[in-house]
Amino acid sequence: MVEVETRIEKQAAGATEQTSDIKGKIVSCIWYMEKQGYAKETIRTTNGALRILQQRGANLLDTDSVKEVIMKQKWSDNRRKNVINSYNLFLKVNGMHWEKPKCKITRKIPFIPTEQEIDALIAGCNKKLATFLQLLKETAMRCGEAKRLKWTDIDLERRIIILNEPEKNSNPRIWNTSHKLTAMLNALPKTSPKIFGEGPISSLKS
């Protein structure tokens, strides 16, 4: 019994040490991304992908274990590609290597709703989300760009919106907005420097 208990204690200690080591390596990866200037959304996606792999039973220090977990998931091709790329970066930062699994993206023609359907969707949302969607409809800016907009970026009197923090190396842009969007923006509470608040974009996306 003493031998069995000693063995169990050693296994538990080893598992705890390994878990701590993996957490440290994830932190190293995220810190590397921040130093390299990766976008916050990319960092969030990478961190989330690594955590998901762990939750699904993958040992991030064992590439075969990770491959097995990825293989079992019923993810879309894009989701699978993002997870593979996230883990690939994790390995690179921590001086590890693997034979990257293949992931072919099947390109499809996207569903494009009619303007009436878009307007119906916007009309059915709460004030904040409806304004967010109307903004995307009129400007075609990325949702991350819209989420970062500040009250100082808009001129409600002249109905102008200026984007000075574009994503993906895009150029700054400026738009004239409709009276409808201007009224919707003007009706939002100004409780934060950012138009849509300081919370994460995930809630708006979902």
C-alpha cells in the first residue's frame, strides 16, 4: 500500500509539474505575440485555441497527442486551420517542431442576404447591437475596427466617421453617414471613451 501510494503521489506531482510547464509555455507564446505586435484579436484566438486543445485532452508537449485531438474534432476547415496555426506558433516560440497536418480550405460562395433581410435583422436587435450592425452595413468596416471606434472619431454634426485604427494593415478611411445611423449613434449612452464600450467583442459577435 505504501509503494502504491508513493507511486500515485509521484504521478500526481509529475502531472502538476507538467501542467505548470505547459501554462508557462502558453504564457511565453502570448508574450511573444504581444512583443511582435500581433493584433489583440489574433492573440485572443491563439490563446483560446491552445486552451481548447488542453480542455479536449491534448498534451501540448506531445505533438502526436495534439494531432489526435485535432483529428477527432468536428470543426470547420477554417477553425481547424486556425487551431493548427496557433499550435504551430506555440511550438515555434518554445523551440519545438512537428510535421504540420494538412488542412485544405474548401472555398464556397457566401450567402449574401438582401438589404430587406439585413434591415429586418437590425430592426430586431437591441439599441447597441442595432447601431453596431447599421454601422457595419453603411461602412463595411471590420467588426474589430468598429468595436475600437471612439466618440472622438465621429462628428455627429457633420455626419462623419473617421477610422484611424484599421486592421490588417489597411489604410485609414472616412465615411459620410446617413441620418438614420447618426440618430442611432446619438441615442447611445456616452459612458465610455469607446462608442460600444470597453467589453470584449465576443458578446457582440455572438
